[in-house]
Amino acid sequence: ICIFCHERITSSNDSLEHIIPNCIGGKLKSKGLVCKKCYSELGQTLDKEFCDSLHFMASISGIEKERG
């Protein structure tokens, strides 16, 4: 069950979610937490705002990101 919308997660709507956002060096991931719809919506809104606000700190701290 998706932790946000409570939709049943299946193999066709499952997503691979970073537990700690990649933008601050998170490498631990989990499946079965968030459906693709919520993953996409949250990535474009909440995660983006969070990462944008911490980008400077991550850069000066030398945090390596998985996707560059």
C-alpha cells in the first residue's frame, strides 16, 4: 500500500524510492513504499523544493550524488 495515497502497489506501479534523497547523498532505496504516481508528483514538488534548498550545503560538503 502506497504510504501517501493508500493505493495497492503492484509490479506495474511500484517505484524505487530513495529513503534519504539522492541530492544529499542518499543511496539506500526501497521498493513497495510509494506508487509511481505519487513518486512522480512528489519528486516534482516536495523533493525538488527540499533538494533545491539543500543543494548549496551538499555542494560545499562534497556529498557525492548517485546521478551526478
